[in-house]
Amino acid sequence: MPTDPDLNALFLAGLDGDARAYARLLHALRPRLQAFFARRIGRDAGEVEDLVQETLIAIHTKRATFDRSQPFGAWLFAIARYKLVDHFRRTGRRAQASLDDAGELAVADESAASDARADVARGLAVLSPRTRELVQGVKLDGTPVAELAARTGLSEGAVKVAVHRGVARMAAALRGVPASKDAPPGGSPDE
């Protein structure tokens, strides 16, 4: 059975037009998806197969949305989870898992980290280059405020204000709320 890096390579090759690699990928995904759905909805072969097919179709139709910098497994299982939720909504069932299967349920799930990276990238994209540099330096890279202030020629207070407002603007953008462009007292680096 192909490993996660193998699946990632097969998917990328398929995106680049290698039909054989794409066929191998779909063939390799079937048992993984069957196990994923069977653990969550029981052993009803018909329902499991329907969900596998729906997921494979969704992977095919949504393949252009895949971010090549992200792990394929996280994207795959995010789609599978959405299909499972849709199934539960249609059937009115609730998910239940036996504690005896807890070991099987502990699968590496990278979707939350992948989603968080995508959210941070989207949030940073709404900032001016200077504010993006300050937010990334302080909040993501852990650069001390004093060091960034010295490097940029700003006061420490201006760096702190810019970072605070930058994070607020990112949060507002992710919520879909327009953020204020008010300048802090005494001026601002960019925002």
C-alpha cells in the first residue's frame, strides 16, 4: 500500500497530466476511504461504497483547488469528513464509535494544521508589506519587538501597535468583516 508521500506524489503527477499515476492514486485511495467510512458508519457495504464513490468524485472535481504546498492526506480527509457529515445530515444519524476501536481512530490528522496555515496565509495577504513583516516577525517567527524596532527604524510602541492592529485586521478578514484602517496615535508604519 502506498505511503502518504507516495500518494502525494501520485496526486501531483496526476495533476500534471499523468493519467496512469492518477489511476494508481484512485485505486490506492479506495481501501483507505473504505476503512475510514466503515469505522464511522458501521459495516453497511452499500453506504460505505456510496461514500467512497462520492469522495472520489469530489476529489476529481475539486482537484484544481488543491494547494500543492499542503499535504494531500489532509486535503483528502477533509473532503471525506465533509462527505460523512453530509451523509449524517441526509440520514439523520449521529456518529458513534466504540471505545474498543479507539486505537484505530487515532489516525494522523493534519487537516487542522493545514487549515490553520491556509488561514494565516489568507490573513497575512490582507496586510501591507510592512505590517505583514512585523506580524510575521513577532507572532510567527518569535522575533523580539526591540529587534524588529531597531531593524525597521520604528519605536517599540509603534511595532506593538502595528502588530496588534495587523492581527485584528487578519481576524476581521477571516471573519469576513471589514477592518478599520484607523491610524494609531502618533502615526503608523502603514496601517
